[in-house]
Amino acid sequence: MASFTTGLIENTPVNEVRPTITLTVKITNDDTIAATVQIMGFYVTGTTKTLYVLELFIVAPGEVASRIYDTPFDEFEFQFITSSDAVEISAWGKDGAGNLNTAHRIVAREVNPI
């Protein structure tokens, strides 16, 4: 079992435009058996972290799954728990036009273990 986090992502508006509107999470199961993945999304207000996404699903061997979450918050964090070390996760922030926000791009090597 493996646990990862994006870490806290600052998403405060610049000139009244939020840098990231949605976060696309991509999950790849490179294992030979199905894997369970739990995704938890939190937003932060002051010193309080509040759960707003909780999803549990199965990824078949060799499958790539995508999930898209709204991120209308000044600060947010996503955490992932997988049943297999062969599961890789990346996250991609996108602006209102659907363009990638490179500042909010977290590839598999950058997701931090918990």
C-alpha cells in the first residue's frame, strides 16, 4: 500500500482570475493485478483543512484512469492511497480555457509520499 500527497497548492486569484479552475488526476496501473485507489481532496481555510472529494475505485491492470475535480479554492491539497506500489499518479492544473497551468503540474516523480 502506498500513500501520496500533492502537498498544499496555492491557488489565489491574480487580477481576479484563479490560476487553476480544475485539477485533472491521471492514474496508471502498471501492475499485473487490479489496484484500488482512494482520492481525497481538501481545501484550506485559515488553519482548517476540509475534505471535499472522497472517491474510491478500482483500476484494472494496464489501465489509465482520469478524474477531473473543481478547485475553486485559494489553497487545496489532494492525497492518494493505492493498494499497489506499481500505481503512478500525476495531477495537472488547468485554467478556465482548459490550458495547463505549469505551476500546478505534479508528475508521478513529484508526488510526495505520506
